[in-house]
Amino acid sequence: MDKTSKDIRCFLEKWLHKSVKQYVSEMDGNEKGDLYGLLVCGLEKPLLEIVLEETQGNQTKAANILGINRNTLRKKVQEYRIQCKAKV
């Protein structure tokens, strides 16, 4: 892992730690939350949209950058109804 990847990972871990602590502390102990679903959906869709935009909609390149299978990316694009727009 290069320095940039480590820096991003460190930033994300700190942000997530702070955000999750705040979410949990504000919940009533009897409340049923959906923290996992909230985080996955809240991060995954914009991540896919940004990478697809930067790759000009090229799903093969985007899947490679994301480290996932192209078919998995296609499934998620359909699931989230993401419009692959070419970068202008």
C-alpha cells in the first residue's frame, strides 16, 4: 500500500470512527438502527458514480480501479440506477 492509500485509509477510519460514535450515542438503546445499510448505500452509490464519471463511463476501467469484477459493477449500476455519462 502506497503513502496516498495509507493517508486516505487513515482519514476514512478517523471519519468513520467519529461518525459511528456520534450515531450510536444519539440512539436510544431500544431503537433498531440500520447503520450498516445506511453506510453501505450512502458510500457505495456516490463512490461508483464518481469513479464512473472519472473513467468516462468505462465500466471495465472503473471496476479495475474499484477492485471489483466488471459484472459486479454492472449489477450495482443497475441496482442503484446509475446513469453512466461520458465526461465532457
